[in-house]
Amino acid sequence: MIPLMIPNSKTVLPQIRLLRTRLPQVACLLLACMGLHGQEQDAEVIRKIYETSLSQGRSYEWLNHLSNQIGGRLSGSVQAQQAVEYTKKELEGLGLDRVWLQPVMVPKWVRGTAEFAYIESEPGNTNNVPVCALGGSVATPVGGIKAGVVEVQGIAELQELPREEVAGKIVFFNRPMEATLINTFEAYGGCVDQRHGGAAAAARLGAVGVIVRSMNLRLDDFPHTGSMSYGDLPASQHIPAAAISTNGAELLSTTLKLNPQIKFYFRQNCRQMADVLSYNVIGEIRGSENPEQIMVVGGHLDSWDLGDGSHDDGAGCVQSMEVLRLLKTTGYRPRRTLRVVLFMNEENGMRGGTKYAQEALTSGEEHVFALESDSGGFTPRGFSFDCTPEAFEKIMEWKPLFEPYLVHHFTRGGSGADIGPLKPQGLVLAGLRPDSQRYFDYHHAENDTFDAINRRELELGAATMASLVYLYDRYGLPDQPAREGGR
Amino acid sequence: MIPLMIPNSKTVLPQIRLLRTRLPQVACLLLACMGLHGQEQDAEVIRKIYETSLSQGRSYEWLNHLSNQIGGRLSGSVQAQQAVEYTKKELEGLGLDRVWLQPVMVPKWVRGTAEFAYIESEPGNTNNVPVCALGGSVATPVGGIKAGVVEVQGIAELQELPREEVAGKIVFFNRPMEATLINTFEAYGGCVDQRHGGAAAAARLGAVGVIVRSMNLRLDDFPHTGSMSYGDLPASQHIPAAAISTNGAELLSTTLKLNPQIKFYFRQNCRQMADVLSYNVIGEIRGSENPEQIMVVGGHLDSWDLGDGSHDDGAGCVQSMEVLRLLKTTGYRPRRTLRVVLFMNEENGMRGGTKYAQEALTSGEEHVFALESDSGGFTPRGFSFDCTPEAFEKIMEWKPLFEPYLVHHFTRGGSGADIGPLKPQGLVLAGLRPDSQRYFDYHHAENDTFDAINRRELELGAATMASLVYLYDRYGLPDQPAREGGR
């Protein structure tokens, strides 16, 4: 770029330029007096939300602490408990009406010492490859496992193999994420069954271990962990399962093509401990007009243990905290009760989300809206809504208010894992949808760290969430189906 | 994320799912026979373009070579010449109808040895701060310059100061980029005048040097270079100008507030050499029906010297090369002539763009469309078009074809610096608009390197450009104003 030819300066966002006149703190009040109504007033509130987030945001400092002072927050770990205490203290400092911890028992799985693996092309000729145990896996024997390898592209292909081809072998699931899908979450959905259910399927055919290609669209050296399950397989039949980096997977596959007789060795000493007490962290601003109607914003406070969980889901936690702070800072008092919930144990058990919804049901709380951020701290592109067509039609009326901020993509679809259990209440569920291109470069891997976060992208996400919460609070949504549970 | 709750899987992009049926290579022909017309056929061509780019793209490997094997490509440098030769060879390998070099004399400015600077709070008490010479600046005396500092927020504030407050001092321009603007290019446009014209304005008031806050929205330790000009100031009055990192600027400003008497020292030995011969690199596919009508896609091959110029503008070059390759690979033969132009010397002289337009005029070539990528290799968000309202109205009819790829933002405005000189031909000019949030983290600094590039984002940009070129080639645009130059 040369200095005097700014290609999209002054012209790209006329909406923003129109709105840039500075207004005093009492903007809402003044605007009302001046006769600004409807979308004009909404546009002004939203402008203040974005401006505040980008100029005085707190989310980035919070995430810096969570990521760099605490680190990975696997359920049941000391770090998870530190994160509970830290975020509770920070929420208390915001002057909310109430901050509390909701106890929940969570599984505790520990990785143990560093995993180790190699490909043995012939005795004495080995290549080390990066692996990590999948969350929930059993350990190998102390000396590790060495066996021949059967490569498959998925569970269906495995299940067509005769038992004698699989028994005593390590099954290598190598179906990659589909690069041509624009939405990388769709590509993830297309191969994560290998990670989740591959070990159980392989064990049923007598395999002794499972190696799964990392869910990563790049070729690199990071193994990506994630949860797996043995389903109803008896404990005596559980076999160890590990992820291998994408480069490692390519090497293994190529080596197998050259010589199907090669052996693979891996060693891990992870294990499942007894459940431990942990907490959802909750803070709320009580509604000024309809306090009985509860709106939730949240993310999950636990993470995997390899990185520091900055994108998954430290970002969603600090953005959710920031939603409440932004509304307070800009002087907007919600009519309905606004609650931030930092859910525990999304990654390997969903206990926090389940517990929150159960307690809401038990206590007869009425939840009307829930929004989760759990797709990374990247530039916000839109929302996905789990709601009725009528509600979505109303939501689409709000969409033009987001376009000055380049938030264009509103769809019907899923929302977030932690708020899913609230669905029987018949509320509107929503998920923030950031740009997804880089997400799986970091997801569940040791490079999901604070340096991969861009401050402005994180802040834009928080402002986008706060703006939707504001609009829901102000207008509500029609035709929500009758609640199945609750009062 | 837990594995079985994919929040936006399957639902976000129904358009894409509808289009995913695989079709043979002769798709266009077949589709025509089968009665697929208009937007349906266009959607299929565009789907193939994106799919090819994401699964078999070459842009990332090209950029890897440009960035990691060649490096920063300042005009007149050995690396710039290596880049000319490398890209020419790569274009020749694509089987285009013609590849050639267009000679152009370019300025040659050299940085010399590493710059050095410190804040001297009192004699013997110094803090080193990161600085770099601005492109085009003169050197300091061999022993450097040490002087008192006048901090201003811009040229206007400087010009209100009495000469005696400025004479003999170093002027420190410290107006930061405005964080609340969504489009970071607009924020850049709002303060780059300090860098470009600050030295001349300060020299006129007797200043001995200029230090400019880096054009960067982050606080970090990278000084960002960029071009500056002394305008019509006599050479004897030229004073040295350097950029200081944003952290350095904050430190300097704070120190000045504590004690306005502090001194600043800096040393640089850059200099302007005689112009040297360089080249625009050009390749073309001759149009099958209207070869006289020329469409250009391009970026600039030169870069600054601190990093390797991956985002600015290696990305734009390899994306432009990829446009031609994608159309060839997907079997689309343009009706009009499609030309890739890798312009030399955008950063400090614009000689390549100027020369290309002059030669087009001289030879009576008819340019009907030009598209530049020079805003970084990030996720494509849309285009900016410099065209008539009538042409823009037609372009907006194409916009739905881009929405499956989350390319939503079409505006009228600027295009690109290098293609700007073609404007008198009355053609449609366009600029790719990627996500701008991270761009100025890297722009003109030593961290503009290949590791800041995401492969998929780069490839999506190339596919987005190729799709627009395809649509222009197929449909043209109405009501382009009469050409001022040419035949």
C-alpha cells in the first residue's frame, strides 16, 4: 500500500461514517427525547457497544490471564479450579447484581507423562511421530504397544474387514477433513466419528489399539486431542486410542503403502480418576421489568490440556463476561435478567451444561434466550439460530443493524453444546459464528494459545454478542413454542 | 467442542450442499446440453473454481517460495529481480498463451545498516527503542542525531506551533490509528499523512528529524516502515524520518509527560541510489471471442524490506497468478483476453502501474476490467468497485453467487493502487477486500512473513477473484463510460 491511495477508505462503510458523531454518555435517553426511534436508536446503541468494546474492551486482558497465568483447564484439574476462582472474582468486580458458583461433579481424566510413538519400518529402523492420547482413553501397557497396522478411511470400512485382518493389530483411521467445504465445522463433523467411536469399533474386531488422524486441515506436527468413548463396551475390552499429527498420518500412510508389514509403537499412561467437585460460574444483572425472564450468554471454562484453550473456549468465556460489562458500561439496563454462565466440562462430559439446565428446571426458572460462543475468537461473521421459523423471520429484521460491522451471515441451525440442554424450555438458542478457516489449525492442540488470538477480532465478537442480546432484550421474539418443562 | 454436537454442521450452507454433486471435467458443456442456464450454470462453474483452489491450489506454494526462498523484494534489490525471474518461470509453466517482462525504471532506496535509537531521560540514563527509517528518508549524520522532542498529534497541530518551539528539535508524530473504525484501512487513512508528509512539514519549521508512530493498531515492538516524501522541499533541507514501534511511541510519550526536557537519539544510514531497470511480469490467456478486450488481475511484486512481504503483497501476486491457473484447470476458456500483471514498485514510486497504463495507451490496447488484490491474504469478505452506478447495479446481480462462500460485502469505492492509472480507459476497476482486522499488525513490518498466512484464506481469495473474472468475462458490464484514452 502506498499512503495516499487507500483503496477502501471512506467508501466501504458509509453506514459507520453516518453514525460517527460522538454522543454523550446519556445517549439512549437523549435519543429518546430527540425523537429517535426504532432502528435508528438501536443503531446508536449498537454503535456505542462496538465502540466501547474496541476502545475499552476487557476481554483480551481477561483471556491473557486465563491463558498465560492459568493455562489449559481440563475438567478436574487445578487450573480449572483456578479459572473458576479467577472468573468469579472478575465478575464480582463488575458490580453485577449477583455472582455465584453452581456445584457440579465432573469427570477427571489425566494425561500422565508425555506420549511417545514411532513407525518401525524394519527392526531397528524407526521414525518418531507426534501422538497424544485421546481424552477418555485408557493407557497402553507400561511398555507400550507394538503391532502391525490396518489403515482405514472410517468406521464403515473397518466394519467390512474380516476379524482376522484386524485382530491383534493397531487400527489407523486416516480419513482427512474435507478441504473443499467452506464451513470447516462441517468438515470436522464429517470425520470426527473416527475419533469418537473408532476405538470401540476396532476393539470389537479384536484390535489392540487405535491411531486417529488429527482433525486438522493443515499438514503440521501437532496431534489434536478430543473426547472419545467406548460406549457400552466392557472395561476389559477397552483399547488405547491416540491422535497422530497430520504429517505423522501422511508418513504412516505412505510407509504402509511401501510395506504393509511395518509396525507401529505407542505408549501412553493416561487414566480416568474419580469424579471431582467443580463449578459453573454464574453472574447476573437482574431485569428491570421482567426479571423472571432469563437470557443466558456463555462459553465453557474447561479446555483441553495441550494448549491453553485460548480459542476453545477461553475466547467464548471472556466474550460472554464482556457482554454484561459492555451493556453496563454503555448504560443499558436490561429489562429481562441477563446471566453469564461459564460452563464447566463441555469437552469431556457436558456435565456443566446438563447441570445448569436441570437446576433451571427444578427451580422453575424461565429461560427465554441463550447465546453461546464456542467456535473460536475470530472475526464474527454471523449467528446460527435454533428457533422456530417465525422467530427467525423476526431475527432477520435485525440483520441490517449488524451489516455496518460486516456481520452478514444469519442462519437457522445449531447453537452451542452447553446451552443445548435448555432446549426443552422452548427458548431461542443461538451460537456466535466467527470466521472458521483457522479454527481447526488450533482446536484441541498445543498451539491453541493466546498468541493465536487477535484482540480486535475477539472484541468484535463480544460486541456482536452484546448487540444481539440488546435486541432480544428490547424486542423479544414471537411464537416461541410452549415450554416442555419448567413451571 | 465435543464431537457429536457440531453447532453449524449441515445447516449453515445449504446452498453448498445442494451443489456438491460431482461433475465431470466437461461440466460446462454438459450443463449447457442438460439445459442448465444462467445462475445455475454460473454457480456450478464457481463451485468448481472454489473446490479446485481449496483442494489443488498452487498459491500457497508459490508464496512460500517468494517469501522464504527470496524474501523482502524492495524495488531495485536483488530479491526483486529474483522475484521477477521466479514468477516469470512459474507463469511460463502454466501454458499461458504469452508471458513477458515489461521493462520499467524504478527508484532504488537502500536501508543500510540497522537503525538505532534511544530515549535519554537524563545524561547516561537511556532506553533503547525500536525504530526503522521510512522509505525515501535521508540518513542521519554518521554519529546520529540527538535532540529535544516535540510531540504532536498531526501535521495541523505542528503547523500551529511557533517556529522557535520546533527549530532544532525532533518532531514526534503520535496520532494513533482509530481503534473504533471497523475497516482498518479507514483508520490507516486517518493517520498515514503523518508518515508521508510529516518530515517535510517539520523541516519547514526547522526541525532536525522526525519520528512517527507506527501505523499499527496493536501495542508491540515492531516499527512499521512505509513511503514518505519531501515534496518540493530543496534537498538541502531534507531531514531524516523514522518510524517507532507503538510500544516505543507509548514509552516516548509517557517519558515526555514526566519530563519535557528529555532527548531522543536516532541513527540511520539509508540512501537513495540511481534508478535501476526492473520489470512488470505479465502473462495472458488470449480471448477466444474478443481477444482485443483485456481483463487484468494483479498485485504488486515489490514489497518493503523488513519482512518478506507475504501479505503485502506476495499474497496478491500469487492469487492473481492462481486466477489464470484456476480457469485453465477448471477448463474455462475466457472469451476476452485475461492478463495477470505483477506490478513492480507499488510501495515507493508506483512506476510499474504507471508504466503499464502508459504502454496500454500507447499501443491502443482496450482494457475493460481490472482487479487488484493488495489488502492482505486474509479471508475474502467482498470487493470494492470503482465503476458507474449502472455497472455496480449489474455487479450486484452476481452477489448471490458469492454468498455460499461467505463473500457478502460489495461496495462502490476504490480498487487498487497499481490499476488506478488505467482509470482513464473508462473500465471497471475492482479491489479484493479481505478481512482487515489483522492487516496492520503486519503491514510494512518485519513480522509480515509467511507464517502469518493461512493457506485456506489465501486460496479462498484466489477463488473469489477467479469467480469475479469468470462472471465479468461471461457477461461484461453495461454502460461503461466512453474511454478518454486509447484508440
